Amino acid sequence: MIKISQFFQSIQNFLKPKIPRFLALILSTLAILHFIILPAFTQQPVTVRVLMQALEANQWQPLEEKFEEENPDINLEIIEGPNDTNLVEDLYTSAFLLGDSPYDLVYMDIVWVPKFAAAGWLEDLSDRVSPAELDKFLEGDVNGSMYEGGLYRMPFRSDGGMLYYRTDLLEAGGYDPPETFSELMQISQELKEQDIADWGYVWQGKQYEGLAAMFVEILKGHGAFWVNPDTLEVGLDSPEAIDAVKFLKSTINEGISPPGVTTYAEEETRRIFQNDDVVFLRNWPYVFALAQESEISGQFAIKPMVHEPGEPSGACQGGWGLGISKSSQHPDEAWRVAKFISSRETQKQYILKTGYVPSRKSLFNDPEVVEKYSHYPQLLEVVENAALRPPIAQYAQASDILQRYLSAALTGTMTPEEAMNTAAQETRNLFAS
């Protein structure tokens, strides 16, 4: 390779007989800038693409700007998708099935991980992050990011189901918050009889993914399980699982829950809790900030979900994080994005701005975070009781089976025994096929 000094001298020697020395010096300098230095400044940054819901894509804009400022050699391109998460999942799936995905990063709901990993669409990140670093994240978020021993997602924001309760209504009746299902039923019934409350308990009973998410908490609280991911054993037809269905059904039959609860998703239950005198609500952390801006501000609190005596409380593990597409042409640059996004500093910035739940444990007690969200230390207690939906490759089909038969039991078209026996058998058939 010719040295710059030699190149510089050769240009001067060529120009010297033809033009004055000072012009030769200027022209030779310009030649060096054009042929050697200028390309280094005009080299295009690598583009790393990720698809996400439109709402969150807008919320990520400050993160995108900060990342590109600190990493000028990478252009982070966030592509806006539908706000319906099922449609975003379908777009990712279609892109992978058609061949090389145009997305370098995959922004994933926790329940997508086993499906995408089993299909071979994601890079195993185990060698890129140390166990000591993973220990800084919530255990449920890490477990939900793994499949068959590999790590396929870096957690970003977490989520977990919990029990909201009206402190003013409990105080009016002289009650402490319940710990068990029977205590919840008793308090609800007595507050209704005293005309202190309109309803005792609202929850997500519509036939959709939220029904399955809610039910894993009731299952865990009864000492039951859905599917063992290691053995694929199905537990839906166990006596404890059938009792879990009977509990939900009893809240409707005994007037503790509104008859329309079998049509409610998250937002319907939130609005009823905020607008009516409802004692208890099962929902996600996002409700807290919205309820604080409503008429019940300062009149509610949160706690882990109730359970049977001697059984653990369960908080359905939700949350989102970043995986790297196996077909990405820029996996190292994609990892730099994932590492930046999952960092403590970035999570803190995002949490303070949006009110989402962090996946890093230390942020729940960070002074600035607690100053803005005083309930976060208590929220940590809730989300550490993680109840995972089964991390299996056939999760989408298994969830559809559970939703259909659980809905049938709750709406009275099948008995709890009939519904759960059939759901269990169809799930076993799914694994045998």
C-alpha cells in the first residue's frame, strides 16, 4: 500500500513543471482529501431495524436520538406497526417465514420467545451477557427470556398482575386487605350487603389472551399448574385446577362480579373500578397512574394476588424486550442497541417518562423513581411473585385451547369439570401431534 507521504510527493512532482509551487501544494492537498480522507467522513452508518407498536415507537424516540448521538456509526430505524400486539407478532412471523427478515432486532412480548426461539429465528445471546449482569434483572423476566437453556431476549420493561383494592371502602367496613380467596369473597359480600360497595371483584373474563394471563395467577394460588414446560405434563384437569375455575365462576354466581365480567378486558375493568364503588380489581401496573388521576385518587392500594392457605401468590409475568434476528447482517451492531436499551440508565429514563415497570430490580428503589412513583417498592414485592405462562413452542395453540374452554365454563355452556377435562385432553393431543 502506498504511503500518504509518497502519494503527496508524487502529485507535487507531476504538477511542478506545469504550475507554481504554491498551487501545486494546494492541489495536491485537495487530492489527498478527495481520495483518502473524504471517504472516511462520508462512510454511511450501519442501519439496524426494529418493528414495534406505533404508540411505543413514538415513546422510543428520545431513546433513539440518544443512542444515535452516542453511536454515530449506527442508524437505529424504528418501524411503526399496528398497536394490536397480535398483529405485530403476525408481521414478525410473516417476515421470518418469507425468508431473511428485514428486522435486525425483534421487540418481543414475553410469550413470543419460545415460539420464535424454537423456530430458529433468534440468536442465542447467552455468550453476550454474563450471569452477574442477568442477576440485576427480575428473575421472572430472565426466565421468560430463555428457551431450552438459551437466552433469546434482553428484558427491557416488565409487567405483572396484581390486586388493587379500595382502601376507603375497606376502612368503612372495618376490614384489612384479604390474603385468601375466601377472605376476598367474604369481604366483598358483606360490603355489598352493607351498601358500601356496588361490586366486590372485577377481572378479565373475555375470551382472549388476557383471560389466560389472569388464570395462571388463580391456578398458582390454588396450587395448580397449566403445563410443565420441561415434561409437557398438563395439569388443567387436576382437582386444584377445577377448583380455580369454580372460584371464578362463584364470583359471578354469587353477585360478587358483574354478569358482564365475561366480556371484560383490561380497560373495561379499569373504568369500572375507577367509576363505581368496586372493592377489588385484578389488573396490571399501568392502572395505578391512571387511577391516581381519577376520582378515586388516594383511595386505593395494591398487593399481591390472593391465594389458598399454604399456597403461593401468583403475578402473571408480562413484559417486553429485545432479541436479535438470526438472519441479521449486523448482529454486533444490533447487540449494541439491545445492550443500550436494556441498560439501567436507559430504563430509568424511559420509566420516569412513561410510568412503565422496569425489569432491573434496583430501579424499584431508586430515589428519583420512588419520588415520582411512591408505590414502586411495594410493586417490587408483587412482581417478584412471578407466574409464567408456559414457555413452550406451541404456546399460541395451547392458549387458544384454554381460552375457549375456560370461557365455556365461565359462561355456563360447560361445567368446570367438563371444560377443564376437555381442555386438558386437547392440550395433550397438541403435544402428541
